[in-house]
Amino acid sequence: MLTTSIVIPTRNNISTIDQCLSSLRPYYEQGYVSEVTIVDAHSTDGTLEVLENYPVKVVFDEGQVYAIAEDIGWRNTEGELIIFFDADAYLGGNFFPEVHEFFSDESIGVIGCQARAVVTNGVTRAQAEHWTWATPMLSTSASLVHRLYGRIASGEHAQVLPGGPCQVVRRICLEAVNGFPHYSHNADVHLSERIVEKGWKAAWWVDSPLYHYPRPTIKGLIKQHYRLGKELGQSASLSSNEKGKRFTQRLYQMLRIISCLGSPLVASMLAIRFRNPMHLIVYPPPRYAGAIGYIVGWIGATNQKGRSLN
């Protein structure tokens, strides 16, 4: 059995951290998990007091970028497998030993665990239904609609690369790529990309017993998608120096924007599929925000590169 470490970045997660760590405790006590490392950005809401009730190691960072906390975390562990786990997620039963079975294939370097949304109101219900609908795009047997949807979501890549609230990575892969890039909250996907480029395979565990709290308000969703879109635009601009990639990157930039303009159609389809009109309110605005963020991030990073060259 591979020794396994868990890394959890935290910052004022008092509402979820107890449930998160409680779900990990049985696996720690059964020996599946050898250590849990918390990387805290100086929480002030009582998160640190909750941590005192669990056998965890706490290190600190300044909370600048989520990926920096993850990078600090794995470098303070010793496991052969590293699980990067969000503080607003929790595990159900049978996560172990099933997760180890993926890595019986020596070619697998990273897996992503598809989450099930925790429903607390109408906004989170709509997101849960969307996640349920979108999950097949992670499968090799996806329908044409899901393959197209996934292709747009994954940019120029042939597959939707693993990321999300629970990402499991071989330590040797992290060492081979020197850990996370520090410039983006989308760094989990970029980490998977770099691991695949080194010759390992990436996979999704689509029916994993993983539960995650979505944003409970539309305002929160809009902020989240704008931020992620901006960071994706920044990272795409920073990585666009290779001539062979410029055309495909620009093509998928256009597809992303077009897909955002078509989000009312997707929302209508979801509303009919799940008989839930909330999709008409919950789905389009965050996608528009993500498209705006992407453009802002791309332009900002491109201008910054131009100034540095001058």
C-alpha cells in the first residue's frame, strides 16, 4: 500500500473544516492516511482552534495564491501519494482503499475525484444538477454533446484534465515537474497538464464518494467565475509563446466566448432536463463573468509581457 499524505489549505473555514477533518479521521485511524498537513493563511475565525482537536500538522503561508499553499503543503509531507483536499469538501465511505487501486497502474500519475454537490438551497441545487449533467464529459464514452462541451472546457487538450477539490498525485510526479505553478488558482489543471507532458497518464474517478459545498449565492458564483476566468486568461497568455500553440489557443479562446454567449441555451436545456427554472438564473451570469475575466486576464498579462520586453 502506498503511503498517503493529505494537504489541506485553509483560510477562515470554520463552517466546514470540522466536517472535512471528521471524514478523514477513520482513514487515518485505519492506516490508509499517514499524515494530514494543514497550510493555513492565518485564519481568524476559529479554524485554528478546531484543528487542535485533530492529529494534524499545521504550517502557515500568507494566503497570496492557493497554489502556493498547496506547494508548501506537499513539500512538508513524506507520502508516496499526495491528496490535495479542499477544506469545504468531505469524504464518504469506501474512498480508501479504492483510490489506491487507480495507482496499481504504474503509468497513472494523477487522478481527479469528481465531486457531488451538497445541496443547501435553490442555487446549490441547480449547481448539483449541472454537475450531474456534466459528469459524463469526463468519460471516454461521452455523448457527442458532452464531448463538445468537455472540449471547450478543456481548451486545446484532448481530455478534461483532472483538478478540483480532491486531486491525488504521485510524489515522483510532483518532484519531476517541481510542484505547482504559482501564478493561477487553475494550477491544479496546469499541474495535470505538466504531468501528462512528462509521460504519465491522468484519469478521473467519476463516481468517487467526494462531497463538496458549491457557492450558495449567485453573487458568489459570479465572483468565483470572474476570478477563475481572469486567472485562466493570464496563464494562457503567459504560456502562449510557443508558435505551434498560438492558433489552437486563440481558437479555443473564441470558442469559450461563443459558448458563454450561448449559455442561455444550455441553461434552457438544463431547466427542461431537470424541470428547474433556476438554471435560467444560476447558469448564464457566472459564464458571462468568466468570459469577461478571461479577456481582462489575457489583456493584462499580454500588456505586462510587452512592458517587460521593452
